[in-house]
Amino acid sequence: MSDNKEDLELEALQRELDDAFATTRPRRGFEDELWLRMQARRPLWTRLREAVGSWGALFREAPAIPLGAVAVLLVVVIGASILVNSGLRLSPTHNSGAAGVAQAPDMALGAEFGKLPTPALHPGVYPAPAAYGPSASYATFEQSNLYFGSANLRWAGQMPLPAQAPVFRYTEPGVTTADQFAGSVGASSDKQVRSGTGFPATYRGQSFTLTIQPTEPQLPLEPYFTLAPSAPVSTNGADLQDAAATFLGQYTLVPSWPSSVTVHQSGGHVIVQYSRAFQLPGGGVAYLVNWVGQRYGASVDINDGGIDAASGPLPLNLEATNYRLISNDQAVQMALASAPALTQSIQPAPAVDLKTVELVYALAFARGQGYYEPAYLFSGTFQYNGQTYTKRVLVPLVDPSLRS
Amino acid sequence: MAADRPPFEDVYRDFLGRIYAYVRAQVRTSADAEDITAQVFMNAYQAYDRFEPRNLTPAAWLFRIARNATLDHFRASGRRDRLQRTIEHQPEAEEDPATMAEERIQYRALLAHVAGLPERQRNAISLRHSGLSFEEVGHLMSCSEDAAKMLYHRALKTLRDAVAGQEQAVE
């Protein structure tokens, strides 16, 4: 093909693309529907203030949104204000009646999941049962110098820019989900249910055993799988990270969520860790931390050159929604005023300068649902008896009025 | 509100169509495109108080949110769809004919070809023809302006070959 002919073809294609993108539009009505949904998710007091403020403007100039949309919005706002003023309370699960009324509880809360449970560090619950796989083992490597007792805290760091961070929710899976997952890794036969509820469950595949655990609410820990080969799978001297990825890939278990991979070694025991993260709407990620503030996710256990287990969270559908978050100043105040996560403390209480802070996600579980909630993880170190200890404080970012 | 930040309603009305078209060129169905577009503007609405027009144009800001939301969609749905198809031996979901009739797309086949491009090429084409400059495309895709141009032209040739391949197959 001559250059000239190719150039002409590409120019024609560019024009077609211009037209294609310029003429592709959503169906009629979508613009108004979405606008109303956005309005309905704003805090009630904001909508009332703006409704009052814009009442005059509505009649002075052309409306920014269609009059039909404004009319429906006013019905929603007025209906909600009547409910608030009457003292009536609807349960967050109430879903009957006209659409505007049914949405009132969510609108009052500012988010659609209702009041959230509060994530917290639970060092006292540790050690976790051995069944939770390599990730829990990794936590034992790292937690020896963590301190959760009382301390005199001072903030000496720099806060990050506030970021938008939604709340993610999963519903506790049933046996069907577990069976489907087992089937996807080739272990759908010989299921051995170990309890009346169907969980935990063990499945047998060709040369491996798969165990699926339900949510462990006390930690909490989301539903987890552990896949253990019948005999250790040799890494054949390969790079351990590559060997772990190859092993996971055989079962299509390579994490689909954002992650960072690290390799931890203690003697002949190696853990290849895929730390789970959540994508933030404005860019970047925030890592998931466990009950002692440690990153976790999926992992592969290697002992003396042989892979003997892989574990990770059961793939579950996540719903996302936004909640009103506290400001950085409030977060610092809450960190400094936080109660110790453990009662056992060094006496006198050490002075700790909290110097670092990271936006993280922490899991809280209630009413059969798990919530990944944004939080700030503050940390600082101090010396005691010649040892360096790390103090961690987890501050949930969802506004306290939206938490149960 | 900052003096130089336009009212969100204006941004919404100016960009809804463009964002929808960008998203629609990435995904298989209009339902997915609507869901993602809704998520984009919900997120943008929540974050608008923190948007700094001095650092970023509204277009670059919104398309960054749209790109992230689309990537999130693929991450969330990819594993679920693969698992579902493995279990049920089902083909990929097809668009409902009634919905197709309702949708306002004149160049459906061309957009389907765009959707079939590799992720970075697809984004380069979609962002560029959504009205972004190569500098903005590069910024969004974490590469230089020149790299964005090269990526775009490579994508354009891949697209041309795909379209030509289908036309030959039809003949």
C-alpha cells in the first residue's frame, strides 16, 4: 500500500471516529435520571439549603436542569423533610411505598448501605486459627514488635491530601458460591462438608485439597480459600515470585484486584505475599490491612523449595458506594484521643510521636455482610528496654454519625 | 466554591455525552456504559469540592475518573464473567435488541472494533476522539505526549486493519 493511500485511509477513519464519538449518546431520559440520583444521594441538609437558596433563581432564569427533574426533586426533598420533622424513623431496610419515601433513610444517612459497623484493630484476638492460611502466618513474622497498649500520643507528621474512598460491601457467600469457586479450580467432586451450615468445606481435586472458610467475624477476616497440593510442588530453583505466580496461574487464582507482591523469608520458609489494594476513584490505591494493621491478601507458602499451600480471599462481588468522610483534622484528633486496642500496657505509658499515616482499607462485618471501609493507619515508634516498638492507631474515615 | 470552578451542573451537562461515548467504546453493553457513567459522575460530584481547575482541566479530571471507573469495571467483571462462563459454558453476553434500538449509536460496528482493541490502544483512540489533546491523553495514560501520539497512530492502524479484515470477510 502506498503511503499516500494509507494516509488517506487513516484520515477517513479518523473522521469516522470523530463522528462516531460525537454522535454516541446515552438513551433519552438517562441524563435526567442520573441527575436525580445524584441529587438524592446528597446530605439532606445540603439539599434543603440549596432548595431554599435557589427557589428565587429557579423563576428568574432558565433552569440548569429540566423542570420535570426539579419537580421530582422537590417532591423528594419536601417528603424527606416531612419525615424528619415528624420524628418518624424508617428502618434502613424499609423499601416499600413510593420511591421518594423509600429513599428517605438512605438520604438521611448520606449513603445507601445504611449505618456501617466500625473497623478496628483487634490484636487481642490474635493468634488466628491456623486454618486461615499463609497470610496469617505472615502476620506472625511481623507483629512481634507491635505495641497496642496505652501511650501518650502526639501527631508529628504530615497528612496526605484528602482522597475520595468509597465503601465496598460483600454479602456472605453461601454453599453455592463456594461450590462454584471449587468447580472453577477443578475441585468440584468429593466435597466434604464439616458443619451443618455447609462451611467450612473441603473439596478434593486432582492432587490437591481445597478448603473454603466463611467470614471469621471476630478478626474479622473475609471468606478464604486454601489450596494445598497433595505433595509439595518443587520450584525447581526458579525465582520464587515467578514460581508462585505460575502455581496460582495453574488454577486461575492470580489476583484480579490491584496488588503489590513481596517475598518474606524466615529460614527455609518463604511467603510470597500479594497485598490486596482497592483502586481509588481519583487515582492511586489504598491497601487492605488486617486486625493488627498489617497488609494482607493472597499468598503462597514455600517450604524448603516446595510450594505447599496458596490462600487468598474467595472472589466475591463487591458493591461500592460513597459515604461522608471526616476531615484530616478530625482524623488526627481521633487518633490522639483513641483508646488503646489492648489493656496490657507498658508503665508508665510511653510517649509516642505518630509520624506516618496511610490511607488503608479495613474490614468490618455485621448482619451477614462484610464492609471494606477507608481508614487512616497512623504509626510511630518508640524505644523500650533497648527494643524499638511500633504503635499503630486505626481511625475509620466514615463519619461517626453514619456508623453504628 | 472557587471562583474559577464552574458550577457542577454545567460540567455535568457539558460532559455527560462525551463521557458516555468514551465509556461506551470500552464496554460490550449500553447497560454497563450507563452504570459506569453513573459511577463516574457520582464520584465526580462527591469530589468536586476538591477539584482544582488551576491544575487540571475539567475534561482531564473527568476522563481520569472515567478511565479508572472503566478499569475497575473490567477488574470486577472479568473474573466473575470468566468463572460464570466456565461453570455454565455460556457465551459472552449479547446486547438486548430492544436496548440496541433505544440506544443512540450510528457507528455501532466501528465502536465494536474500538472495543476490541488492546486496552491501551483502545484508550488512546477513545480519549483522543473524545476531544482530549495528546498531552492530556499522555497525562492520563502515564506516558509522554510523543508516546501518546505513537500509541494512537499504532492503534489507528490496528483499527483500520480490523475494519478491513471484517469487510473482506463479509465480501
